[in-house]
Amino acid sequence: MSCSLTDICGGCPLRSLDEAEYRRGKIERFERLVAPLKPCAVGEAVFIGDGTRRRAVLAFRSRKGKLQFGFNRSRSDEIMDIEHCPLLTPRLNRVLPDIRRLLEALTAITVSTRVGRKIETRRLSGGDVAVTEAVNGIDLLLDLSQDLSLEHRMTIFEMVSAFSDIIRVSFRSRPEMLPEPVIEKTAPYIDIAGYQVFIPAGTFLQPSFEGERALTGLVMKYAEGCRGKIADLFCGVGTFSYPLSRLPGAKITAVDSSPALLEGFRRSLNKNQISDIEIVEKNLFKYPLDTRELSAFELVVFDPPRAGALAQVKNLAALPIAARPARLIAVSCNPESFVRDARILREVGYILREVTLVDQFTYSEHSEVVALFTNPEN
């Protein structure tokens, strides 16, 4: 799909390539990256197309009463105004004009504060807007450099009450803060494996439903026939825990470090009356599961951030062969860190059975990987 900002916007820098050329180049780059891990089977690459991105972060800036709202120019902090983006879902594109009107109203508000004997005035000058499409509507998170005044809050409440698609608006003035809801008409939720999963504001999700389904499909393919205890490490909202819990006889231990995220996970488990998923709060970078804990699992699934799972992989590699999980499934958004971690596992005898490319970030350099390792003793 063509775009007027091709070669200007930083969102999809490879859009100018013919689709066949783009896919061929991505497969070739992926195969070069995993070449040191061969021999192993390479699964058929999965490509996710345009119009599927259900979440994005857009920037806004107000200068002399004029609002800029969109994505950044490639390798620049300049904001490229957009009215439509071919990456985004139709529903997100429909709501962009409402978000623009809301931001125009918020940046027009003047706030007066007393500083000593002086009265200073200021306006909201800019920030970021994280947009997420849930099943039941659009969730917005405003990342700002200042607090919201009462007038800002009233404006958000009044305008969003009249918008049919936006169901929640939250904000935070610092990245480390928990988002504060300003208006929530109903709690946003997504569907995972047939379950309603409520999502906290600002939580990480796979960028598209189609990509999530592809990753989940590969994990379940590699987990087929597994029974017993399964570890879902860096579990997030439970993308893999929910479908894995449907395996006969499976007991899932889901581990992540975010208290807010895990609290939402617990509420969803209670609502869906799921009893075979245990949630553990733990920073796996600092405190990975040790060899005693790991030896209890038949299967370990790990889906770390871009830095990979080095500390956890080292503990897996330290297990005696007879005590190792029969299968490991690695999901990675960074093929480079995946190759590093995979080499460690192979050096101690794990067999890399298959590795598959999933291209969720259309027309970009980014790729995701799903891979199956097996213990030859099982």
C-alpha cells in the first residue's frame, strides 16, 4: 500500500521496496543471522500485512497555536503530521481525527500558577499518545511532561464522553509513573485463546492481533503433546499462558516483573475462572529461575525484551542433562540476541529443531523469531 510519507516518516523505512523484494530481503537477512545455528529446520516465514497494527505511539507538539500530530521523521525529532497511516487498523485510523481535536483543545488551555509574587502561565506544549485498539474500543495513554490541571481533566472527560470509539484515557507525567485514568467508560479488553483479558493502561501487547495469533500458533505447534508443568517466562499479559493452559494436564507458572501488569493478569484469571495458572512476580534479568526451580518443568517458554534472556539461558544451560526440561520454546523480537542465547543452549547439548521468522513490523528492519529446542535425553 502506498503512503505519501514513504522515505520521510520513520515508521516503515522499507515501504518503497516492492513487496516481493522486501520479503525476499527479509528472509535472506534472517537466514544469514541464523546460519551459525544450522543444521536446523527453518519454518515457513510468516508475514503480517498492512492495516493490522493495533497499537502505536504518536507524538504531538503545539507551536504558536498550531498542532503537529503524527510520527517522527526518520532519524529526527521532527513530527510528520498524519491523517491516515497504512500500518494502522481501520479503527485506529478512524479515531485519529478525534484524538487530534482532543489534543488541540488540551494545548489551547492556559494554566496560571503563582511562583513567589509572580503569576506564570503555561500551556501543554507536547508529548506522546499511545493508542491501543482493544476489542471493545480504543485506549489512549497521554505521556506528558507536566501534570493535568482541573480544566484539562474536565475537557478530556467532556470530549471523550462524546466520542464513540475512545473508551479510556489515562495519563502520566513521568515514564516510571503508573498511568492515572482520567475517564474510563468501560475496561478495555483483548481476546486471547477465547478469554476476555483486561489490559492495564500502557501495557505491552503484540503489535497486531494477526501477529499475536501467528506467534501463539507456533508456540502451540511446538508445545503439542506436552503435559505437566510449563514455565512461561517474561509472560506479559499472558499471551502464551492462556492457550498453554488448555493443554490437557498442564500447570502453568507465569513469571514477569511488573506488579501492575500481573495484577491485571490475576484479575483476568479470576474473571475467567482459570485455576491452572500460577503467577510469580520476579525480575528475571536480576533473579532468573535457578536450576532447582527449572528442573521441575517439562517445557519452558521464554519471550524476553530485545536484550534477550542471557541470565536465564545460562541457568538452563547449567542444568544436568537428566534434569533439563524436555523442550524449550524461545520467542524473540531480536534475532541477534536470540542467536547469542541459542548458541549457549546448543553448546551444552540442546538440539535446535526448528526456527521460524515472523514479520510483524511491516516494512521495517525488525523481525521476530520462534524456535524449538529439545533435550536429547527426553
